[in-house]
Amino acid sequence: MKNIKIAYDRVCAKGNTKVVAKHRSTFEITQENFLSERGDCIIAVSANKSASSLSKDLKLILKQNSIVVILLKSGDEYDVVVGEGSPSLLLTDSKSIVFRKSQYIDERTVVIKANKAAKDLNRKLIDKLKQCENLEVFIIGILLDKEK
């Protein structure tokens, strides 16, 4: 039998008229309150949390070989993304949270090997964000401890 440890956090952010969500390998949520045309991975701004301010329990699970489920919800539209944590995650950035399809890690990275990037997300959800709707992001870390 395996022990299962679960931790989660909720991030609240806001869409922006400049959201394009076309990036092929990442999506990002930032605490900045603006978005430039070059930010094609950013799906929401004015977030209440960053990589460094996620809950301690969640960060402990993210920094292991864990499974991570991300639920993105705006109004009645949603999407689910699945990725992995890693012992190499830094989780030190004080402005942004980045979810990556690749295994690249920097201080903003919260998830690697994600099954979706910005371009893959539910387009009805992205349309809501383009209309400056609110975004709720639930980041759920799941750790399966092998029995000793």
C-alpha cells in the first residue's frame, strides 16, 4: 500500500484584453498588473500569489517527484492541466508562476512536463480572460510515498 500526501493552494488573478495565449511550451500567471503584446504565455495578471508565496505544504510536495494537477476556472469555463514537480524546483520568484511542458527550471517554474501550454488551453476559457474576467487557479500536489 502507498501513502498519499496531498497539498493545494488557490491563486486568484484577472484576465487582460491583451491575453493571446499562443505560447507553445508554457503558460504564466503574474502579479504584474499589465501585459505587453510580447507576453504570449501570460494568461492572467494581478495574481495574489507567486511561486515563492505558495503554501509551505504545497511547495514541499512540488519539490519532490510528484504529480501536479492544475485547475483553471473563469466563470463557467475551466481547463485541467497535469504535470510534475521536481526536487530541482526553486520556487523563489516573487512575481510569477510558470507551468512548463519542458523540463526547464528557473525561479518562476512551478510545474514541469505539463500536458498543456498556453496555446493548448480551452479557448472559451481564454476568451473569458480576454474579457478581463477573474481566474481561479487551484494547484494540487500529489505525492505517492512508497511503503517501506
